[in-house]
Amino acid sequence: MNANAVLGGREAVEIDIPARMDRLPWSRLHRLIVLALGVTWVLDGLEVTIVGALAPRLQDPGALGLSDADIGALASAYLIGAVGGALGFGWLTDRLGRRLIFFTTLGVYIVGVLFSAFAWDFWSLALFRLITGVGIGGEYAAINSAIDELMPARLRGRIAIIINGSFWAGAGVGALASVVLLDSGWFSVDLGWRLGFGLGAVLGLLILFTRRHVPESPRWLACHDRIEEGEAVVADIERRIEAETGETLPPARGSLKIHPARTFGFGVIFRAIFGVYRGRSALVLALMIAQAFLYNAVFFTYGLILTKFYAVEAAHVGLYLVPFAFGNVIGPLVLGPLFDTVGRRKMICLTYVVSGLLLLVTGWLFAQGALTAVTQTLAWSVIFFFASAAASSAYLTASEAFPLEVRALAIAVFYAIGTGLGGVVAPYVFGVLIGGGQPWPIFLGYAGAALLMIGAGAAALVWGIDAEGKSLEDVADPLSKAA
């Protein structure tokens, strides 16, 4: 795409910001960025785990008296909000910057989760869950963009995989917290679940303060005609790292000529996503739909499977979520570095295909009645050891595959489509299937999720991108790049 045609012939400017960022050593600043931004996924994991673990309690007449279908609909409301939030805030992230939006979206999340603690019926809780989802959905676009643009190229893959996998650290905390919150000896039937939502609001406020130390993406600043600000951000980062290490950084190698512009029109944006990069778009869509259907099919109905088919007490569901969350956390930690060494395509294929095959086997054993609550949980834990890294790689692919100027919106669009087709539908469908009380229809649902994963993995092997170790600007030329 010719930058002069797009941007009206603006004078080209040569920058070395990407090369300077990519040659940086790992530092305290990078750890701070990972903590302040990556903790979003911890919050998301806390959120959905508490709802999943508390689902049986919400069905208690002493709480809200919800039905199986209501529980599935709550999950769908949350995901619908996440879709809308991703699209709206994704566009704003590319237009107004990463930093402003990741403050705003966290604020929306805090409001939604706090109000959820005061819900009085299904409809009020559904509305507040939708608002919470808007905040989390916006976070996905802003945070993934910022992290990829602030991390060195040689480490970008593992960091993105591990950060996205940190969702399950929150899930583990939520699982343990739910055991206490559901203990009638500690809290009444209608109080414990409310405190669970309140916990999310408190944690969100704490995180809000840590983000003030995270800089704006200098890459974004440069391409949006704020080159001096971008240069200042990089220079400050370099000074801090040199003071930390006591060594002078090596000179950056490589530069880039761009035609900076304040804004980029929708025509330019969508021609890039669905025109020049339509092959990458198809791949990202397949990855997003498959992982969203798999995760939301299993996780949002986790408590219902345990209570209805294995007679697990509602108050003990959280204990079964802990090993499941552990497998999801360990998977990205163990497999994440391989995405930078073995390579993106091979590892995406491996994690998707293995997840799908294991789910087929587990689903068949479930339908045969060959599993117990413990063995079912162990089987899910093994599946999601691989599936957690697979799901994280979908977001990594979306954030790497497209130009900087449309990165956040591209993440948002494919998150929205994938979640809409795979995520919003799955919790409701599985809620209805579980409500029917028969295992074989549930197995067919699992089989569908497995086939989606296997197909997406095969597509990644054939049409994936070898982005390991490469600068973002080498993986996808900025729209502002000079011809």
C-alpha cells in the first residue's frame, strides 16, 4: 500500500525507534509493564471463575434463583459486552493511543464488577455483567497492542503467551476464593457471591495506580506524527536501563522511513485488514473462533458439569477449578519460550491439534460414564495445558499480523467475531445441553469444539507467519511506511 497515496503526500521522516526498542535488554521497566498491563488477564480469570464457581449458588432461591439457561445467558451477556467493548475501544486505541484507553477500560471494568455485587435479579446482574465485559473487551485490544510494541522482538512471543495465560492465575485465585465465599459457615447464601464481585473491584483499583508508570507506545507516537514525544519516551527508557545495568547500550541497527499522520480513515484500515492482509485475517479468525468456542464451552459450564453429573457440592466446585487453573498457567510458562525458538507456526499447530485430540478422547470417556469428578478434572487440566498456550497464540497472531496503525482495531475485530461466533453461542448452547441431563449430546458439543481446534491448527501450519525474532515492522509494514 502506497503511503503517499494514503496520507496525501506528507514528507517522509526517518526514524530508528523500532530498532532501539527491539535491542533493549530485559529490565525492571519491562517487568513493571508486564505486571501493570498483564494483570488484566488475572482480573478476567478471577471474574469468569467466580461466576463459573458461583453459578450453582446463584441458582439457590436464597440468592437469585437462576435457572441453567440463565447461567448460560449471564456468560453470554458478559461476552456480548466484551465484543462491544473490544470494537469501540479498539478503534479508539488506534486513534487516541494505548495509554489513555487502558486507563479508561480498567475504569469501566471496576464500575461493572462493583455494580454486579449489588444485583437484585437476573436482569440487573446481566446488565452489570455486560458493562464488566465492555471494560475487559476494551482491555484486550489496548493491552495486547501496548505489550507487543513495548517488548523486545526476541522475547515478544513468550511474553505475550505467558501474559495471556496469566488469566488462569486469576482463575486459581477465584477458585480458592469461591470455596471460602460459598462456605455457609462464613457467609450467608446471598452474601458470599456478592463479596466475590467486590474483590474484583478492589483489585482493579489497586492495578489502576500501577499503570501510571507505563509509557505510551513510542511506535504509536511516531506513526501518529508525534515523533518528538516518541523519541523522548525511548530516550527515557534507555536512560533508566543504562542506570540499572551500569552499561552503555549498543547502537541500534536499522531505520524506517514513514509518512506520519494524526489519523487514518476507515477506508485505509479495512482495506488493510480485509484486502492486503485478507489471508492473515482468515487465519486469525479461524484461531479466534476455535479457541473461544473451546474455552467458553468448557469453562463457563464447568461448575454445572461437576454438580449435575458428578454430584459435587456447589461449595466445593472451586477446589476442582484449582488444578484446572494450574494446568492453564503452567502450559504457557513451559511452552511459551518455544514460540520464539521452535517457531510460531509449528507451536500454534501443535498446541491446537493436541488440544482438540485430547478433548475428543475426554468427551468420549465422559459420555461413556468412565470418568469421576477427579479424573474429569485431571483430563481437563491436561487438555488446557496445551489449549491455554493455543488460545494465547491466537491473540499473539492477531497483534503481530497487521500494521501498527490498525493493530488494536484488528485485535478487536477478530476478538469480536471469534467471541461472537465461538464464545457467545457456546455457553448458552452448553447450558441447554447440560440442562437436558444426557451426556451424549454434550459429547457432540465437545466434538465440535475439538474439530474446530484441529482445523485451526492445520491452517496455522500451512498459512501461519514466521514472526519469531522479527521486528513488528518487518512482519507487517506500517501503513505510514514511505514507498
